[in-house]
Amino acid sequence: MKAKKVRDILNEAKEKQVFDYFLDDREFSSGEKAAISQRKEVLTKQQMAACYLNAEAAMNRKEDKGNYAANIAMKMNRESGKPLNFKDVPGAYLGCMIDIGPATASWTVRKFKLLFDGHTGEDPKDYLSPKYIEFFKHFKRMPASEVNNLALEVVNPDASLAAADKYLEEVREKQNEYAQKAFEKKSQNKKMKNDMMEEIINVFVQYNTLGEKRAKALTLKAISTKYKMSELEIEKAIKADMKEPSIRKIFLNP
């Protein structure tokens, strides 16, 4: 079967009123069109408004600029059975309340936080597309009550939070895995540095009968070949890691 074109999918979505901000005659970005063509999530204006207000509330929590206070408040409310405020939950849980994926919601809230923090989209590392900037400016101009009412159109405070719990558990597992790998790499690097420093001493002692200058040159060459490092890199390593003062003095003095 022939694949549908993005235009056809957009028209179908419009006919089914899937994406409410079609009503604003807003053009989709190329990224959004690509997402739609792959059946990925594209947020409605109402969902964007909810993410905007969630980010605003997080940035107003001066003590953490993020999720710590929200996590504590949400845990207490869940344990007591109190309804959750969509503005005061971490982004992943907001996703469940407005019927989008936890990762999508977290990402969107993070983008709005950057904008509230003064980022303009000029730094490519921020990944701030014109879509986020456009919505941010639009909501800024709107009366706060209207933005809130817009968000409430899609907020379901009784939604199941299981998907967010699962997502955050997976995130924690990945973070722990990354931390473990980083620790192992750091340990390996430390061992390699120690081994290299010890070998520098041994090689230099071996060549020392040829004279200090000649021994230094031969040592640098041997270490450079074995560790695939330039002599300048080796000298920097000696400066940073060599504990033997006499060797440091020989290799670091011109």
C-alpha cells in the first residue's frame, strides 16, 4: 500500500479535529510534520498551555527551580488521596494528566523552563524550535486566566499515573547505569595514568646511563608509541599526575 503523504495525514487530522490549534490557522513546522507522518505526538494548543503553566510554576519555586518540591507535594497528595494540581507535578506526571507521553511532556516543560529562564533559542544546545518560542510569546501575551482555562480543557486530575511511574523508573535505571559506567571509566583512567607514570619512571631509569637528555627523549618516544599520545600530551600528563619530584623536574624543565 502506498504510504500516505504528510499533507493527507494533516488533512485527516483536521477533519477529525485531532489537533485543536488548526483552528488558529497555524502552520506546522517541518519537525511537526515529520512527527505526524511517523504517527508521533504533536501537542495541541491546550496541551502546550498546560506545559507552559507547569514550567512557570516550577520556575517560581525558587528553592529548586524544578521538581524537588513538586515531587514532595505530589507524594503527600497521592498518599492522602488529594487531587493533584497539574501545575505542581513533575513533567512526566503532567503528561498522564493531559494525555501525552511522559517523555514528551517532560521535554516540553523543559523547553518552556529555558524560555522562562531567559534563553532565546540562539544556542543550538537548547533545541528551542520556533514552535516553542511562538507559543511562549503567545501565552505571555494572553491573560493568565485564559491560559489557565485553555489548559483545563485537557487536564484530567484523575488520570492514571502508572505510565509516568514506569517512565521515571526507567530513567532512574538509565541514570544509575550511566553513573556506574562513568565511575568505571574514571577508575580505568586513573589506573592507566598510574600505570603510565610508573612505566615512565622505569623506562627513564633503564635509559639513564645514556645521559639525562637522551634518556628523556627515548622515554617520551617509547611512551608515545605505546599509549598513542603525543609527547606534549605525555608532558601534560606528567605535570598532572607524576608524584616523583625528580622525574617531574627532569621532564617539565626545558
